[in-house]
Amino acid sequence: MAGLPPDGLPVPADGSLPAASAARLGRAPFGVYVHVPFCVTRCGYCDFNTYTATELGPGASRESYAGTAISEIRLAARVLQGRAGPVQTVFFGGGTPTLLSPADLGSILAAIDAELGLAAGAEVTAEANPESVDERSLAALRAAGFTRMSFGMQSAVPGVLAVLDRAHQPGRPEQCARWARAAGFEQVSLDLIYGTPGETDSDWQLSLRRAIDAGPDHISAYSLIVEEGTRLAARIRRGELPEPDDDVLADRYLMADELLTAAGMSWYEVSNWAARDASACRHNLLYWTGGDWWGVGPGAHSHVGGTRWWNVRHPAAYAQRIAAGASPGQGREILTAGEQATEQIMLSTRLAAGCPVSVLSPAGMVAARQAAADGLASQEALDRGLVELTRPGRLLADAVIRGLTG
């Protein structure tokens, strides 16, 4: 099945960390990810660990989920023993987190503060399907301590939304952005997808312009990836829909960068643009710059001090582990120094801030010079000790990164 993690090493029943990882607690910024695995319907392109009501089966429910997640937060507090530092960022993702009530989401956030300690000025994000919130619920989330909303807009074109099996009506994401701003949210983000079968250049331009006109602080634009095992993949395999074309995807990316830049937004990661430095998603930057985080919920991944682990995927199995007082961890891996260096190169190269050449091997340094000679990386930045992708380099980021890590 697509997206399944490796078996990994066993996770101790008490969730304890390897001694070397425990010794590194507090050295890196610390965040919390909360996975809410519920959706009303399954989008045809999605292979995330999500469940509709009919797929849950016995042993798990939306109504009991907040209490189960809070129990894992208490487990995290026992494992970390106050040594990870205050929580700088919290991100509620899914699934559709806002299928839980604002009261439930607020209770999970309050438990994170009580058990782990929120830093002053912590960024607290909730993802939302536009149809799952309204003025009242957004105001309640803001009152509960959430500071940032990320709405899944995907497209402004009904035909494109239909291919993606998205349920919201065109115009609803923009309305949600206005409601969030009125509720006092410090940051508002919209997510877009380009390259959907049947989407035209004019469709994509319309989606970009509608997103820009909504006045968000942040826009993410991702190329459609056809994941095996999804309904969209099956439709393409049967010939009902054309497969996304790489040249078209490249053109759509350039279109996005041009329009978003003209609107005063700057890219800070290959697929993300922000209106100002303070509008960049701090939680994602924590991932991309080697921070530590605890992932709460079924299928959630965590990383602390060079150890990565992942929870059991099904909500019922997750709830059973938690009820027994055991770690929900299914497996883990302890990263070597070489693996950690490779990940740093892979992630930092995608950032506008660039990858320091000090972490490159001799072969990687040769590749960096070649990327600059080919116009894929900035020669001026390389002279300053950084690999910074140019706009053409962003289109070929994966190929550049392969060279740097070779």
C-alpha cells in the first residue's frame, strides 16, 4: 500500500528514547504535530492516513479522539521530562482537523501547554476544509489560542474541483480567509494544487488570482502527484483522465511564481510563498531546518535527537495502545550522522536561505559548482558558501539535490 513506513526497530512500550537521543533534548527547536485522521469523504487524489465515518469501524470515534490524543501528550511529557524545551510551534493536520469541535481542538492545545509548555508567541496552526468552518467556529478557534489558519482551496474552478473530488464550493475558501482575518488570526494561508487533468492555463491563472485577491499572508502551490492506490490513479490507468504532463507542470509553476512575486509574495521554500518573513510557516521551517517534534495521533511521525518513529496507522489500533498505557509507536529508526547530513542537504536546498556548502562531500561540492555553471544555482551565493536555487533550479530541484547528496 502506498505511503506505508518501513517496519523499523521496535519502540519500547514506555516510548523511551535511546540514550544518545535523550542526551540531545533541548538542543533543537521543538514542535508538536497533531494528526486528526477524519474526513467527510475521501478526495480522489489523497493517500494520507485518513478515514471516513464508514471506514473507522469499532474502537475509534471523533467523539473520543481528543481524550485519546491528550493521553499521548501526557506520554510525551513523561518521555521528554521537560527537557525538550518549550513548544515553539503546533500544527493540527489531517485529514480535516476542524471536523473536531473547537472545544475539542482547544482541549488538545491546552493539554500541550499544560504538559509540555507553549513558548510565548508560539505559532499554532489548524488546517481546514473550507466547508468545515464558519464565522463562529473560527472565532472559537482564535479564542482557544490558535494563531494561524490554513485553508485547502486547491482550485477556484468547479470542473477542476470535481476531478479532485473536492466538496467545497468556489468562493468559499476566499470567504473563509476573510472570516479568519475578522476573527483576529495573525496568519492566513491558502493551499493550491496545479496540474489536475483537464485544468487549463486560464483555469490555473484564475485560481491564483482568486487566491491572491483573498489577501492571505501565505500561499502554498503543489503540483498534483498521482499516488498509487488512489481513485485518481485508477481513473488515469483506465484512460478516463490524462496523466499530468511534466512540461505543463513546469509551466504552471513558473506562472505561479510570476504572479505571486508580482503580488508582493516571496518564495521561501520551493512550493511556498509568504507576504513577509514573519508569514513563513514556522512549523514547516522547523521540519526543514532539523528541529525536533513529537507527532500525536495515528500514523503520525516524530523526530527527536536523531531518532525517528511512527505510530500505528489505524485509529482503533492507536486508541487500543493508548488505553493500555503503551506507546502507540509502530517502529523507529536511529539516523546515522551520514543520514542526518543527507537529510539536511535535501531539505535546506529547497529553501531560499540555501544549503551551506560546509555539509557537502567533495563530490557534492563538484555538483554544486556544476549546478551554478548550468544556471540552476546562484554563483554569487556559492561564492558566499551557500547553494541557492535559481528559478530554473527550482524546477529541477530533485535533480540538483541528487547531485549534492551523491
